[in-house]
Amino acid sequence: MAEASIAAEQPPVETHELAPWPGSHEMPRWNTGPLIDAPKFTWKNWFAMLGPGLLVGGSAIGGGEWLAGPAVTARYGGALMWLATLSIVSQVFYNMEISRYALYTGEPIFTGKFRTLPGPRFWLFTYLLLDFGAVFPYLAANAATPLAAIYLGRIPDGADDEPLVRGLGIFVFLLAMLPLIFGGKIYDTLKLVMSFKIVTVLGFLLFVAIFFSSASTWVEIASGFFKFGTVPIRQGEDLNGNGVLDEGEDWDRDGHLDVAEEKLPPTIDTDGDGKPDAWADIDGDGKPDKFRDVDKDGVRDGDSTENVFSALFHGRPFPTIDFSTIALLAAFAAIAGNGGLSNAPISNYTRDQGWGMGHHVGAIPSVIGGHNIELSHVGMVFDATAESLPRWRRWCRHVLRDQLVIWMPACFLGMALPSMLSVQFLRRGTEVSDWYAAGMTADGVSGAVGEAWGVFAGSTVWYLTLLCGFLVLAPAMASSADGVVRRWVDVVWTSSHTLRKWDTKHIRTVYFGVLVGFILIGLVLLSTGKPLGLLKIATNIMNFALGFSCLHTLVINLTLLPRALRPGWFARLGLASAGIFFLSLATITAIETLRPYF
């Protein structure tokens, strides 16, 4: 490792000519070295072949899958799952292209961003703004709900339970930091955690889905991934106006002909600022009324969906889209898969796995343990020759296999299975609380299992569902924190003239310092914000960040990489489309969110 960890000032290794130095010269010149060959895949070494797709796939089963996905499907069924399809496929293009850069340079994509003009100072300010959504600890905040429910013996409800949920959120947040401090190579520690998580969570969810979900639910979720152009609307169920509940009109399956119930504005000023911020109890049931509950069922009726293409094909007008839930839908798309800049660590993990030129560079060690692990200050590239290009193509196929066989299926399964629970066990049209989204399906699952297999089985599955929610969210908090910290540590490790003078073993010190700063910010946000509120704010920033990062990555790979290693037309088109998709979604959300203030 000492020979592989080469400081910026040392001579390049096995170079035939002066190393390339494209982009900003404020960043150090690359070293050069040979490209090792990719390992050959066999069934005997399949586990060793698993790479960043496993780790990031494990973290992908997180907020989008357990929170935003079920929140959307509980309200609209499976018809809007196509947003997840676009998001996940778009992220495959992005993941491949950031790995392309890492394979060639042994550097993460964030370092490549800082190498482009106008230089690192400009990109430091830009990405600090774009990456701000990643510091919101919404995963820990929501992971507290299942823990609180296990402690209370019921799903938390009301202001009296908020201090408990907030305190447990802080506990989960600090607990999630432990894998980043202890061990050897942080990548290996997280890989073990995510392997356990994927097997346990997907195993439990498959058990519930197979034994207690109907075939119609499976069809609804699976077909929803392909219902492109379906949008949320507001309308009553009496589509033909005959006053009778006809076949196909009972959209929420409650047996009543529902009307679109009116949303009520707040009328009570609780904080004395002159602006109403609470709702009055109009019907005298002791609960604030946020809508006019015509049928007295406690659920606001009128949510529905319609497909744009179907409507136009049959001569109907363009559907009037209900933008009131755009923040939730944007959150759903933003973190289906990973989302935001949380995908960027795939390139870091590609390096830490020793893939491509990462073989020569090293990895980030944990603070306690890993004393023999170093990380070079500067990336290392290879000459694109007739000998190295076949190896390069094998590495690209190796990464593609990791994405298509591990990461993408984990994302689709992780999104589908929790959504099946909400479609199967929650009434259509259910809106989730800002505090208790993470435990909303447990009661429904418990009731179904209890009815079929007895009270004890129902109670056991209630606890297991909550435990599953905790296992989904808490480890994802660890990998999310590591992703934020390492992308900034990697950048300053290479871009700072002062740090480039440090011994390569001291990367752990920089990592720990940035981690402490991240923890302090997280504790402040957990002490002041609401779980689902943190999710919505963070994810809209994440959509802007990922959209911009897609386009910037395209520029990086078309300017910093040798012509023979650049992406082809299909990858270019996919990455550009991904950038446009996420930026459009973020822009629409921002406009609708800010509309009441103008």
C-alpha cells in the first residue's frame, strides 16, 4: 500500500509521457500507472464480486421506499409508481458515468467536478448549496417512530408523544455514526451492515407480500411501474352523474359514492403572529378539522388519478393535475433509488473497492482501526492503448453488471414491497402524519395476520414490521452520513495545498473532523424539525442537486477523459435526459411550494 499511496509531489509511476492535466490547474496533475484487469465472474466468487451496488443498493432501501413510496401508494394506489421507474433508470445512467470517471482516475466524481473550469473555488460554493439537502437527518428522525411504537405498544399519536420520538431520533442518529468510527476500511464495515439489511428486510417483506397480499395488489404495484403519464387529480367518484355507485367508480374501495371534499384553511393563530396556523374543531369530535368531512369517515375523499395519454386518446380534455401533493411526489421520485448527491459515493466506493485505477490509490479508513490503510492525495490514470482498452471495456462491463444485477433490482424490490403493504392494508386516500409515517402500515399488517393466524401471530408481526422499518431507515442513515462526509473529505484531500502535504495515513483525521461537524448540524435539525417535513425539504434540494450533477458529470466525462474512454451516444442521451427530469421535477415543486407567498 505504501507504494500505491503516492503523494502529489512524488514522481509518477510507470509513465511513458507526462501525465495528463486537463481542466483547472489549481488541482494537482494526475499520476500515471498501469490498468489492472477486471476479475472474472464465476459462481464460486460471486460474493467477492459484489461491489458498490450492494452497499448503495442497501442504502437505497431507505426513506423513499419506507416513507415516500407507501405515503404515495396509500393515497393514490400503485398508479404513480412510474415516477420511481424514471428515477431509478435515470440513476443507473448516472451511476455508470460517475463510475466511469473513478475507473479511469482512481478519484471520486466530486474531485472530478472540482477539476473542471472555472476551478475548485467556484464549485466549492456551488456544491455546498446543492448538497445542503443531504445534511437533513430525516432518516434518523423517521427511524425513531418504530422504536417509539415498540416502547409504547402502539403507534405514537399526538403532541404528547413528540418529545419521545424526537429524543429517539437523536439516539438513532448517534447510533448510526458508530460504523463510521470503528472498524478498518469504512467501506467494508458498511458493506457487512447493508448485506444483513438487504437479506433481513427483503426476506420479511417478501414473506408478508406472498402470504397476505392479494394478486390484485401485486398486479397494481407491478403495472404501476409502467403507467407512464398517470397524474394525480381531484374528482368525485360519480363519473357519469347518475347518483349511483357504479362498477369501477369506487376508487377508494370504501363502498360509498364519495364526493371531492373541500380542504379548510387554518383559522386559529396559536403563536400570536397574526397568521392562522391551526384548525378549529368544527364538528365537535375533539379533533381539528382540516377538511369538510361530508361522510364522517375521517379520510378526505376526492383523490384520484388519470392517465394523460389515455385521456387525450379518448378525446377527453387534458387532466387538471392536483399539485397540492407535488412536494410528496417529488420526494418519492427524489429518493427512489438513492437520489440527490447520495449516489456520488458510488464512485468513492468504486475506488475503495480497488476497481480500475482505484487499485493503486487506497481507501478511507475508520478512525479507530484501519491503521495500515492510506489514501493517495492524487488520482492515477492510465494510457489508453491497444493493450489497456480491452481491460477498460471489461471493467465497464463489471460495473454495469453490479448496477443491473444488484443495485437496480434492489431499488425496484425495495420500492415495491413496502408499497404493497400500504396498498393492501391501508385505506385508499390515507394521508400520513408529519411525525408517524414510518409506522403507518404496522397496524394494518398486524390486523390481517391476526385474523388469519391468531392474535399472537398478529402481535408478533406488528413488532416485526416496526423492526423492519427501523432496519430500513437506521443503516441508511449511516451510509447517507458516510456519503456526505466522504465526498467532501475526498475533495479537500486533493484540492487543498495544505492537506496535500500531510502523510497519507492522516486521511482518518480529516474524515473524523468533518464527521463531527455533520453530527452537530444533524443534532440541531433533529431538535427543531419534524420527520416528514425534513424529508420534503431535503428531497426537493436533492432533485436540484442530482439534475445539475447529471449534466455536470456529462461535461466531465466529455472533457477530462481521453476520447477512447468517453461515453457513447446512448449513455450521453440517458444522462442528459436524467438531468432534465430531475431539474424539471425540482422546478415544478419549487414553483408550487412558493406560489402561496407571491
